Amino acid sequence: MLRLEPSPQTAGVPVPWCATAVGKVQLTERFTLHSSAPECKSLRRARRGLEHLLSVLGARDVALGGAAVEESSPAGGSWFVALGEENDRHWVRAAGLSQLRARQVAVDEVVLSSGLCLWGTGALCAVGAAGAVELTRAPQPEQVRTLHTLRADAELSAYETTTSAALAGLAGALARWAAIRVPSTMDWDIPRLHYLAALLDEQGAPMLAPELWQYWQDLVRQRNAQVHALVERRCLVEGLHAVGVEGLAGIADIARGRLPGTTPRQALRFLADADPVWRRIAATEQVTSYSELVRLAYVVQVLRAGCPELHGRSGRLLICVEDPAESRILSAARTVAERAGLDLQAVGLHPLGTLLPSTGGSLHACGLPKPRRETDRHKGDAGANPFRWTRKVPL
């Protein structure tokens, strides 16, 4: 997927040695990362996830697949490839958030996701103001020793070599960072399940313990409750008392369907066996990757809310999905509904960020009418129905 080539600007530059928690490693000449698919969505999403992780941690150094190099970068904070002493394994180091915005971030087994890091055999340590923390599943004993050395000054509970202990440490670390301000859009979109799908598709191997999926699913539930509360509050503030709120719980289906060793098709069958809506959709749809499965989960969410046959209600609904491809999701939902013989009603699909008060958001930005005033009586009943759209969504 990625190849490493020496940068011509640094050819012949002396190679320095840097001390780390596992001994000295030699930094090679400066390298440039190249991707066979530079526009790959999964890599762009991984880069965003790493940027967010660094912004939350205030990280100085990040090392993928090895131990963090705590010295300042001798070449101005660019990417390096370091040769470790154990099995001569390559790992990549990044120093400085500004350097990441123009880089692709996906190396070997590692893809990063919104403050949580998931991988296969690699290890990531982020060195921040609170010390170094490893956010991963059960580490190996040598990784535990490295971790304890790196975070000797951090106020975090001791790690053990079990998955449950690793998850407990992860939850504790996240709780300590909960008070740190993060961008509002990231704050409301923590699960980012399409990052997980990108990870699985890029590597093609099961890497996640069921316990970690359960933890991620809990985050989805928390986010769903936040979305409900937010939209309901905004409805009340703007005089809209009868707006149907469809949440994001459907996205958690992917977490329930993903088990170690399953393929995307097996996960789809698992969902179909457990849920009648998924069963209806799975009869006409096929998936070949986890990215496709996640996109289909967004579509299923739209169909749950927009098809009276599935939810037993009528009316036009506002559906909020924090995803950069809202129009494509709606288009796909229409296509899937037609193949499945479902009647998808007029639906407005808008990013959650347009509703956030912190960004000046408003439900009216999504096309909902403002509360009717006395001076509007001569204009007919345009403001009488809170489900009636001022901007029509073509079917």
C-alpha cells in the first residue's frame, strides 16, 4: 500500500542516533511517504483521526509500530523511518501537528481513528503533557515494560496483559481527557465507524477484540442520546414541538455485526439474522468490503426513518447524519428502497454540525419553516406544519 523513498534533499546527511525507552535506534535519512492511492478516503480519514488525537493529547511525538523517540527531531519534524533493534522492524515517527496535514497516515497495520487507535501487531505511543499512553488492545509483555517506562510520570493505572485491563486503561485515559476542549464537530462525531471499516478493508485481517467493539458500541449509544437531546432542545428553542427525531443508533449495527474472523458478507448475514430491517435490505444488497457495509448502515438508518412500512408512522422526517457524503447517502437510500420495494418519503439529510449552537447552527438551516407569526396569516398555511419543508427534496 505504501512505499518509502529517500528524499533527494537529504541524501548523504549523517544519520543520528536517538535514545528511546528500548535503547538507541538509528534514524535513517529523511524519507517521503508515497501511497498507491493518494486520494483514498480511508487514508484521509486516518490522517484526520491522528490530527484529532494529537490535538487532544498535546502530543510531541507519535511513533507507529515501535517506541516513541522523545528527543526533538533532528530534521525539522518530518517523517522518519527508524530501524528498531528487535527484528529490524520498520516504524514511522511524526513530530509536529502541522506536518501531518499534508501527509497520508496509514502504515503497515495501523490506521487511527478520532482519539482511539486500532491496529494488528503494531503499537502506538502518544507522548503528551500527561505522559505517554498506549491506546490499544492487550499489549505484549515487552510492550508493557516499554509503556511503563514511557509514562513513568503519568497518573494512569497500571497496565496488565489482558484485553479487559487494556480496555479499562483506555476508558480511564479517555475519562481524564474528557475536560479538554475539542472541536465541536469532532466532539459530536466520536465513533467514526467508517474509520473502523477503512482499517479492516486496508489490512484485510481481523484485528479487533469483541470487547473493544462493545466499548465502541457504547460510544455510539452515548452519541445517539446526545443527538436526541440536542435536536429536541433546538426544536423547543425554535418553536418546533412536533419534530420527529431519528437518531444514530442504527450505525451501532456494524459493531454488533463485526466479530473476529468474519468477512463483510458474514457480518451482513449476522445483521440480517438479528434484525428484520437488515433482513429486508440484505435480500437485495451485497457488500464486498466493510466500507460498503458501513455505507449501507447509513442507508438502513435513512430507510428506518423515512419508510412508514418500517417504522409504522407517516410524515416527513428530519434526519441528521454527520458524514461528508449526505447527498450520496440519500441517493443510495432511494436506490436501495426501490430495489427492496419500499416507499421512501421525502427526507432532508443534513450534517449535525448545521444544528450545533456553538457554530451558530439552526434547524432552519435545514429547510424547516420558522414558527408562524401573526403577520404571516395572509401567506397561507406554509408555517402550520412543522414537517413541511420550505425546500423540497426531489425523489
